[in-house]
Amino acid sequence: MSDCLFCKIVNGDITPDIVYENEAVLAFRDINPRAPTHVLVIPKKHIPTLADLADDDTQLMGEIMQAAKKIAEQEGIADSGYRTVFNCKQDAGQEVYHIHLHVLGGRPMQWPPG
Ligand code: AMP
Ligand code: ZN
């Protein structure tokens, strides 16, 4: 997807602050962090929203969650805890239509979310 911001990051056209990468996923610091740790984990494959997941994306979604676990350890928030969020479409405030898992930590989180 040539007009997708996160595909541009996957392709190397935009260089974020990368914190983790493997064959399937890439993780980088959010440009507008909402917590001391705010990392986005994305699949290298373009999937616009959670509603667009295919049946054979199950393994890939597991890769994203496993990456979040490793990042939390790297960032030193595995023990204190952290929030993981997928925003899906308008009502959730999704801005970038390439799925991404927010990993937020380093401070207490409120519940319910706004
Ligand atoms: P969402 O609202 O769930 O779609 O989240 C999109 C996130 O992408 C926001 O938290 C933005 O701050 C973040 N973002 C947008 N552009 C960039 C970028 N170039 N590098 C890193 N994060 C970005
Ligand atoms: Zn994309």
C-alpha cells in the first residue's frame, strides 16, 4: 500500500525509532507518546483494521502479542504492568489504517478508557 504511513515505515521510506523486529512484525516508538513507554507493534503485512483480518492471520496476530511481551521485558515494564490496545475504526479513534498494537506503560493507567 504505497499511500499507507506504516507501509512506508516497513519499506524504509520513513525511519522510526525501532525497538523490535522480526520477519513478521516491526515495533517502534510512537511519535506522540501517551505514556513513558509507548510502542506500536505492526505486522509487516498491510491489514487496514482488525475487521479485515483473514482466517490465516491467526499466526501473525500471535506474533504481535509475543512481540509485545518481549518489548515489555526490554522496556522494564513487564513486572509493573502495561496496557495493550488495538483501536478499530472511527469510534475507537483509529487514525492509521494499518493495524497496530499500542503497548503503553511506565505509569498507572485509568479504567475505563475515554
Ligand atoms: P491510532 O489512533 O490507534 O490509529 O494510532 C496511531 C498512532 O500512530 C498515534 O498514536 C500516532 O501518534 C502514531 N504515529 C503517527 N505517525 C507516526 C510516525 N511517523 N511514527 C511513529 N508513530 C506515529
Ligand atoms: Zn499499510
